[in-house]
Amino acid sequence: MLEIPKFAEMPFPEAAQLWLASRKHISSGEHSTRFMYETYIKSLTFFFGNTALDKITAAKMAEYQVARSGGLVPGRPRKAGSSIVNHEMNALQQILTRAGLWAPIAPWYEPLPTEKSRVGCALTPEQERRLFEVARTRPRWHVAYCCSLITANTTAGPGEIRHLQLQDVDLTKRTIQTRLGAKNKVRDRPLELNDDALWAVTELLNRAREKGSIYPHHYLLPHRAHVASAGWNPLKPVGCWRTAWEALRVAAELPKLRMYDLRHHAITKLAEDSSVSEATLEDIAGHSSEKMRRHYSHIRVEARRSALHRLNTGFAPATATNPPNVPGPPEPPEPPPVPPVRRPTTISWSGSGSAIGVGPCSSTVRAGDSTIWPPGADEEDEKAGETIGYCEIEPQAPLRPVLMFKRRSGE
């Protein structure tokens, strides 16, 4: 066992590998926790180089956070999100803790703020139709198209599809076996292929053979070197199909749709089907935690409610929303009667100024208008043809008339 003082003086790459080798109880494999630690250590090594552990300070860690987030770390040109940077800093924290160096740094270290994890989205039928219709329009999107079909029809995530080997595909039994790329052991499961998924897997299998994948341990999606002359490497899986996916989702007018959202979409469709039991759903999706069960429980409740609603016969005399012997809400009072609208009429007028005439009155009059309608006039006045009032207009303010009407008393 190496003494702690000597461990603290070791260069970071050597100390990191020694620390990782001592972690005997973490899972191994390309998709495992150990693999993720190796990735974190590689990123940290690009920045810290051969710096000794006891020379790493809180200020240097803060510099790393800025550089990694901005894509300024040599060997890591792509910008990293807050979650990835925090995971890498956590690995460094564990290494420094083993060396007895973390305690003085801890008060000065602050992880980067992260956004709350976004819940996966499920597509509407129209969005799903549009996505796959657009996906098959360009040959460059063929891999993304096939992988998206597999996820949407099997719940297999992108990481699980990426790590499929030829030995995991059985076209005769119409199954694939997810062994690598899963988050946990429960996700290592056989998945049956419906017609759409079978077509997509067959397409990828034919493509894999063209690229040199011929042995059982070769990958269904072989890796292509950045240098075209290097060709294809069937012993290594493809990095991803992100470039094609991002172009595809923009063309389908779904710019925020993630590849992993298609898994959530598939699970949601199964959860909405009341004929699919919870045990079957968990077997297909690979759920094992209570958190995941709660995540989709609201969908199951709606599915059960919808199924029971179909049993409704309508034989009951009253619904549950207004059961017998329970008075409903009071009826609103009747509105007051609306007075009848008077019809315009034509009567005789006399008045000062030039506003003398016969006819219905407008709401605005000018000097010289002959269409004047006195308030209170009715059809009886019109039939009598008698003068019942006066209309006086102030000549000095033709645009602001003063109308006065007086009914003769006793007439």
C-alpha cells in the first residue's frame, strides 16, 4: 500500500491511474462506471498534465471549469456542459481526498450550477409522422433514421444501439440483446422486434457487412476514422450520429427533440395502453427503481381511468358529478327585461337657427341639418303630425350643438 505523502507528490496522470486501479468494487466494461472515470481522468489529464497532486489548488480547479466549459482544454475542443464538468471535478475531488489534500480546498470549491433535468417529451402522432417522413428523404440521415426507428419501437436507448454487436442480433427470432451501453444491469435485456424495428435492424446489419463487420464480436455500427483513408474499424463502435440527428430534427421542425426523447416517447405509448401490464412495461423499458415507476405512474393512472370509462353503460339515473339527493349549483337569476328599441320616425319640428326641418335626429348635428330626432318621440306623435318640441342649436358652436326638447304639457 502506497503511503499517502508519496501519493500526494505523484504527477496527476500516475496518481489518477493508481487511484482508479484501487477501486475494485466499481463495475467494468465499456459502458461502466470505470469507463466513465477513465473518460473523466483523460479530460483532466489534458489540462493538469504532470502537475503533482499537492500543487493542484482551488484556483486551478476554477480555471479548469472555465476552460472546459468554453472548449479551451487541449484535446477537448468541444464545450462541455455543467453536468460533465461537475462529474470530472468530482473525480478529481475523490483523488485529492485519497491523498489527504481535499480538506483545505473544499471551502473554496463551487460546482457549476446545472439546470434541472428536463423530463423527456413524447411526440404527438403528427410530430412522429413528420419526423420519420423527413428522416427517410436523405441518404446521409439513413443511420439516424434506422436508429430512431429502433428506439421508438423497442425503447432501446442510443447508447444501447451504439454498442450492439452482431452476436446480439437474431433476425430469425426477431430479437436484439442489449448487453453494453446500458445504465444498469436491468437494462441488459432482450428486446423483440416489431416490423418497423426489424426493418431498421436489417438495414443496419446489411450496412455493417458492407463496412467490414463479419464476426460475432464486430459492432453493428462500426467506427469510421476521421481520416478517410483509415477506413472502418468493426472492433470499435461508432462515436455517435449527432450531426445527422441535429440536421434531421431541424428539418422536421423539432429543434429541441433529443435522441433519448424517443425512448421516453416509446415508453409513454406503452404506458398509455391499458392492455400492457406494469410488469411487461418494466421488462421492456428496463426499469428497476421506484423513481422510474413514479415517473410514469401518472400515465398509468390516466390509462386506467380511460379503460374504466369505456365500461360505462349509462344505466345509472345520475352521474357521479351530480348524485341523487345532492342539490346542484343554484340557477342564475333571470336577467331584467330589456326595454323595446324605438324605431326612428319622422315628425315636424320648429326651432331657432337654421336647424328647422323634418326627419329623424342624428347623434351629432350641425347648423343647417334637417335630420333631427327628439328624445321621447314615438309613432303616435308621428301619426298626429303635430309639433311636440323644440330643437335649439347654438349658432356660435356648430360642432357642439345644444339640443333642448320640451313636451307641451296637457297635449
